[in-house]
Amino acid sequence: MLPERKLRASKCSGCGEISYPARLVCPKCGPTLADKVAQVELSSQGTVVMWTKLRVTPTGFPSPLTICVVDIDGVKILGTAVPDSRIQDLCRVRIVEDPSGKFPFQFAA
Amino acid sequence: MTKFGKHPDKDIIALAVEAGLKAINDAGQDDLKVDGVYVGTAASGQFCVMENTGPMVAEQLGLLPCEAVRIENTTASGSTAIKEAYRAIAGGFLDTALVVGAEKMTHLPLEAATKVIASCMTHPTTETVHGATMPSLAAMFSRKYLEKFGLSTKYLAMVAVKNHGNGLLNPYAHFQKKISIDDAMNSPIVADPIRVTDCAPISDGAAAVILQSGNSAGKSSKRPVKILGMGHSTDRQLFYQREGDGYSIGALKLASQKAFDDAQLTPKDVDVAELHDAFTILEIVDSEDVGFFNKGEGARALEEGRTQIQGELPINTSGGLKARGHPLGATGTAQIVELVWQLRGEAGQRQVHDARTGFACNFAGFGNSAVATVLQVS
């Protein structure tokens, strides 16, 4: 089993909004309350909300490539599925390391 | 405007000058004095190694020492340049402005062009790095919409077929080739469920307009077309993180509302529209978010022929981004050129009967910025 990854996000102590990628300013509270935003670690599991199998991939990327958007702790994060993963809407996935180092992380069903 | 397509022998400045000259001559004023030049290009620096396209175009058109600037808002550069010029004139700072939208992008090898386009469209550290492309984003959005409203991909094909049919009537269109539903449904999959025929092409080209204060426009031998309202709104770049129902482009709703409010008109008053069909799903979704049809009903309206040239609300008579082509920074300006031709009765075989009020919407990326315009002929 591939080791799990926990992604770094930011959270606003004013309204509770979590942002990925991490931000300096809460998107809901705006710049006047920026001192309420701090870094947090997300859980390593989530649920697929949408996905596609990309066939025309950019140079240097395998084809086909399964792109997914996964809900992790309420925030939607895009990534790719490990090869041969069976992905569909609502399936549970873990965020894992990519041993080849090509992808910053991947999703495994 | 120039024809959109491949122009291997013309650089971006040559394309912009060609379109600019046509607009200046079309204005019908022998003593026309341009006091400001706005050039909309998404990425002239990366595609053509020229950042300062504003002053370069002004110089080549013999307009120095007027003020000149390049306006960048990725694929909404062409309409944003118009918006900025409009505000300068409405604010009394300029009397006459030339706006040129231009892009030259077909000369780069595919790999290099793809990287430049990615820099305009997908988020570098959370999308591009994973191999995601705009078509993969459009595919996920398309599938969600089609599933929600119980529609097949045949409705996406209908957009492409209609727009190619209109492109055939437009001498400036990149594609002047009819396609059938079968052709579209059998075209290769780019990202499931969208196909090559669901994606606008890359193209070279330029389009230009002259904007003037009311006083000066009144002296023209051509019928002036008035900008009654413009709206410009933004939203999160990562579309799946936006607020809203997940089947709409929020920035477009806001921009359209503002444009209609300023114009003191409603979507029902529109006779002809140019919408941003970078992907076929977007023509359907735009038609709802602008307020022409209720959410989920845009596809049926298309199926019923209501958005054909002879229909009650013709959309993309030019062929849209799909068939007219999509030189990134030129598109927004070309939409306005088409509307002006329609509203003046100069649209030839594409002419909509009795068109008085036009609407255009143009976006950046997948809707993280949207510009809407309402026009009316005097």
C-alpha cells in the first residue's frame, strides 16, 4: 500500500472556511480579517465529486489519465488517480504518494 | 476584422494593423482622430515574444503620440479592452479610441502552444502540475450538467453543428465546413465525454472597433451602435470550488445583470447574441446564466431551433468560438464586430431580421472573469 499524504491547507478562525491551496486571506472574510487565517493539515481521505478520463494529455504525462476532483474535509481538490484505479462519483479515495515522483500526490480508490 | 485561421505570413502586429485600418476606414469620418489605442491580447509575450503590443500597434498605424496600452484578461482580453476604452470615453478622458483584439498562436509547435494556453487557463500548482487541461475541466463540468438535466452528449453536438452551419455563411470564419451530428458524435474523445468537436480551435486573427463619444459618433456616415451597458465580474479560478449550483458560471450571471441594469433592458429585449462557446457546453450554460432560458432548458431551446439564425433568439450567428475560431485575445472584440454588423444590417447571409439590440459575453479561463455587453443601434 502506498504511503498516505496529508495536504496543507489554511483555515480561517473567524468563519471556519478551509482553503486549498493555502491562502493568506480568507476568501469569505476578505483582507481586513487576514490575521485570522492559519495553516492546517487535511485528512488523507475524501470522496470523488467529479472525474474524467483525459485522452489528449500534455507532453510528459501518461495517456489516458484519470483526473478527479475529491472532497476532502469540505474542500474540493483536483488530482489524478493511480493507474488502474476504479473511479466513480462518490467513491472513497485516499491521498497517496506517487513513487515515481511525477505527481505531487495521487488518489487511490 | 481579419479572417480567423492560420496566418503563417503575418505576425501579430500585421494582423492588428489590418483589422485596425479596416475599423478606421469603416468609421466613415475623413478627419478621424484616434486619441487612445487599446490592444487586447492574452499572451503576445509568450506566443510572439512581444509584450508591448499596445504602443507597437499604435506606432504601426501612424497614431503616435496617442496613449496606447495592452489589456490582458486571458480569453476576455478582447472585450475587456473595449470596456476600458468605453470607460475612458464615458468618463470624458478620451473622445475616440481604437480597440484591437489580436492573437497569433498557430505558429508554435503544439507542445509549446499548449504550455502557453495552460498559463492562461489552468492553475499552475493545483491543476497544470497534475496534467489537467482546460478540456478535462470542461469535460467534468459537461458531464455534471448533462447528468443533472438528463441530457445526452447529442446536445453538445447540436451546438457544434449549428455553429459550423453559421460559420459557412461567415467569410471571416476559421472553419467554413458544415458538419453533421454524426460527424460530431464520432469525433475523437479528448476527455470523456467531450470530443474534438466540442472544443474551439486555436486560431490567428484580429478584430477592431472604433469607439467614440456620442457627439463625434453622430458625425459618422455609418449608423452608430451604442454601448448601453457593460458588466465585469470575477469568481474563483478553480471552478469546482465556486459557490452556486455547480451548473452555472456565477461571474457571468453577475456581469450580465450589471450590463442589463445599466442598459435598463432585460434578456427578453435581446434580438441577437454572441456567447462564449470555448466548449460546446458553455453555449448552453451561458444562454441560461445570461437569462435567455431557465436553468436546464438551454439545450431544449437549441434543439427546437430557437437559437438558429431564423429563430427567436439567434446565438452565435458568426459561428461562435467553435467555427469563427478563437484567437484568444481577438474573440471578445470579434463578438462585438459581429453584433455591430447585425445591428446595422450588414451581416449578409447571416442577417437576423430586424435586429436592434445585441448582447455579448466573453470569459477568461473557465469563467473566473466574465464581461457582458449590451448594444443597441440608434
